[in-house]
Amino acid sequence: MSPSKPYAESSEQNREPIFNVLQAWFADRSAVLEVGSGTGQHAVYFAEKMPHLTWHCSDREENHAGIHLWLQEAALPNTRPPLRLDVLRDPWPDDLYVDAVFSANTTHIMHWPDVQALFAGIGQLLPPQGLFALYGPFNDHHAYTSDSNASFDVWLKQRDPDSGIRNFQDLDALANTAGLSLLHDVAMPANNRILCWCK
């Protein structure tokens, strides 16, 4: 009996709104690295919707089995097996060409040193004019943008005191240090945003 695929309801709910934004930003891209592929649901959905892209998954090794199940079932020609990438502890792939990076719902799970390593690694990986698209909830000037985000942040910190919704200005400062400039800041459903920086 084969193991069941992991499933995240949030991935199912947010994939279409995210795609509606990414399809314009990634129209002229050729290869994307997804950092924190999680279950693999986003990878197969976006790769199928954007067949011109080569979609490289990555995550910590404990999530690879589930990602493999999603990729194998979809059997898309433009997806690649997940790369092992713990952003703070693993070396970033130096032989991988991508002109975009995507990550969803990661920075509020990561500890701050991991968030710093994420931006530093992306700054080194991307070529000039490369894009980094980041989806999730973000604070603005250290203030919550909704009551639901405030409640979510309390839940996150009860589970892991070093996690939590990150401040947009702090993330933008990390991006600037890594050689990235903000291009887009788009409001999304459920009090989320999608940010896009360019190298």
C-alpha cells in the first residue's frame, strides 16, 4: 500500500490567487527555484499552469518523500526532484541556473537567522534581473494589518516563540542588503500579500 500524499488546505485555497499574480511576473522567466516546497502542491499546480518554466523544488529532507509523491503522480515534464535545502545549514546550489525564486508561507515559520540566510542565499543565487516572489502575511511598521493576522501570530509564537509574522520593512532591508529592490507589493485574499524583488 503506497503512502498517502501530504495535503495542506491552505495550498489548495491560495494557489489560484497566487497564480493569477505569478503568471505575469514569470511570463518571461525560464526556471524557478521554490524554497520551502512543503507538500509539493504548489509545485505541481504552478508547473502545470506555466509549462514554459522549469520548476525546481527544495525543502528540508524530511519533506522530500511527500514532494516526490506529488511530483510522481503529476508526471510533469517541467518539474525537477526536490533539492535538499535548509537555508541556514545547507550550501545553496552553485550549479543551478534559475532566473526566479518563489517561496510561500515560509518566513513566519522560520527563525530570524533563517530568514536572513534566505535573503542572502537568494541574492547570491539570482542573476541580474532575477526575481524573488514571497507570499504570506506580513506586518507593516511592526503593526498587524488585521485581527486575524494578530491571532495567527499569537498561535505561531505559542507553538514556537522564535517564529512569527515578519515586518515588511525588515524583510525589505534584508533584500536591499542582498542586492534586491522591491518591484511589487500586491494585496492578496485572507490578509496576505505577495512581494516581488528584482536583483
